[in-house]
Amino acid sequence: MTPESLRLESLLDAVVDLAAEARNLDVASYENEPLARITEQLLPSTVAVLVRGREVLDRLLAVCETGAPGARAPSPPDSSGQFQRQVDALMSDGRGDALDRQLVADLCFLACGELRRKLEELTRLQAAGDRWGLLAGAAGARRKLVKAAAAVDNTACRGLGRPPRLGFATETALSLAARQTVAKFRWRLLAQAIDDCESRLRHAGGCLAWLVGRDGYLHLRASDRRVTRELQSRVLAWLGPPQREPQAGVHLWQDILGFTALLLEVNRRLDVERHDSELVARALAGGWDSLATARASLRPLLGLDEELDACLLAPDERDDACLLPILRRLEGELTDAGAAAAGDEGEWRAASEASSHGPHRAKDHPYNREPSSQEIENER
């Protein structure tokens, strides 16, 4: 190997290590912690990983840059939250088998600018004493560093003729993963018919704890994670002393049900709708050899429809006929929704971008407070 090749390999190893460091930032475990603990522990760890990320990616940029040094203009702050989609667009460009050094350089350049923005943002949030803002900022920084590292690793490894070491996921794929997590949570929550309020809320508390422990939890919007934690606290408070108020328990259960339904409004994202429509159309056109094959191919639709979820998650074997009418109904519904979205795509896209893997709020629910522009910016 030449010295330059050795340096490239060393930097690519460092990129993989960066992803591991970022994933080890256990942001969810700090959601019930006081601000002091977040600023003393989580914030320094997050800043250290971001600084190291900028250093590694900047060195890799210098190695891979094929244009004239310094030819690029400074990267503008990503105030519009486009970073993830910009990375997805770069990764979807036409690529050959040879190592595309310029593409690696473009990804590094984009990531360095975004990591700088996140560092500045965390400093502002610390000065403001914004507890949930810091949690959202740390989660967003973690997610973006992992995405950038995976994009660089996949691009470089493909060009070097070897399997990537990090899994790269588009924003649509992450939205679908979050939706599946919420669908499984909802299925667990409603799988048992429990009449007693105390038993029902104990069961709900266990389901909320299960949700928090899933990989897809951090892909929910910070405002939704905050409500999840609030509901957990309310369940614990109701189950503990003093004497429980039955009516308050009923209201709490209703709030949990309403919030669960809102989480599944991720289905209104334009990219998710397009994915669902295409998958349903392929399933109806191609058919399947067995029920097991059908369930596997339709698994990405979990969370789209309650009746379909029942068919996909039910443990008992059903014949193929139970799926066909559901898919035909969904085909019509998705076609209608797509036509409505096409009528005002700009508005839908703006709502989709603001959601960041979270729901659009229904107006008539207790948890209908729209996140502020600053909260949305923190999450990006």
C-alpha cells in the first residue's frame, strides 16, 4: 500500500469508530434527568464526539478532494433542516464501481458544516438552560453523525470493492422503522382485553417502557418523546400512593390511546405515502406464493392500517384472502391521498420536513401543542 492509501484506510477506520461513539451516546437515558446532569455528562460527551467527528471528516476531505484546494465556498448554516435529504440525494446519484473520491469529499464537506452548526446550537441551548432543547440537540447530533459516517463508509467501501461496515438508511427507511416500532407498541398496548383500570395502566406502563427501549425510539420527534415520558410519569403517579382517582385513571388511559394514534400520523409524510402506494401496487400486481411470503413483503407497511396490522401481526395462520380486500382498499385510499398531496405538495412537504419522523398534531387532542420553531430547529 502507498502512504496515501494507508492514510485513507486509517481515516475510514476512524469514521467507523466515530459511528460507534455516536451510537453510544445514550440520550434516552437522560430524558428523566435534571438539567445539571445533562450539562455535566451528556453535553460534554456529545460535544467531544462532534469535535472528533469534524476533525476526522476534515482530514478525510483533504485526502479525497479532487478539485482545487479551497475552491469551495463556506458551507452555510443548515437552517432549513436539509442535511439528511442532501446526504440521501448524494447517495442516490449515479455511481460507478471505482472509488469516487469527490463524492466522499462532498459528503465530508457537507457533514463538517452541519457538525459545526450543531456545536454552535448546543452552546446556545446550554446558555439558555433549555433541558429538552439540549436533549433534542444531542439526539439530532447523534443521528446526523451516524448518518454521515455511514454514507462515507458505504461510498468508500463500494469503491474499494468490499462490503460496507456501517448500514446506511435513507430518511424514508428511518421513518418506516419508526412507524413499525410505534405499530408494535400499539399492538402490545391493545393486544389484551383488560377491564380493570389499575391492571390496564400497569400494562400501559410496561408498554411505554418497551417503547423507550426500542432502537426506533430516538427517531421519534423530541416533543413526542417528551410526551412519552410525561405519560410514564403520570402512570407511575397514579399507581402509587395516595388513594387513586378512578376517573383520573380513565382519562389517563384515553390520553395514552390518543397519543398512540397521533404517533402513527407519520403516515402523512409524502415520502412514506409514496413508498406505501408503490408497495401495495407491487403486491397486488405480483401476488405471492404463500402467506409467509406475503407477510414478509408487506412488513414495511406495519403501522399504515389497523386491519392490515392485525393480519401481519396475528399469530394464527390465515389464508391469503384476508389480505386481498385490505390491499385493494388501501390502494384506493393511497391513490386519493396522493392526489390530495399533489394539489399542494409544497405545504405537505413543509409539514413532512418539520415532523422529523414524528406525527402531525391532530387539533382536537390534549397533546396538540405544536412545537415551536426553535424546537423544530433543535431536532434537525
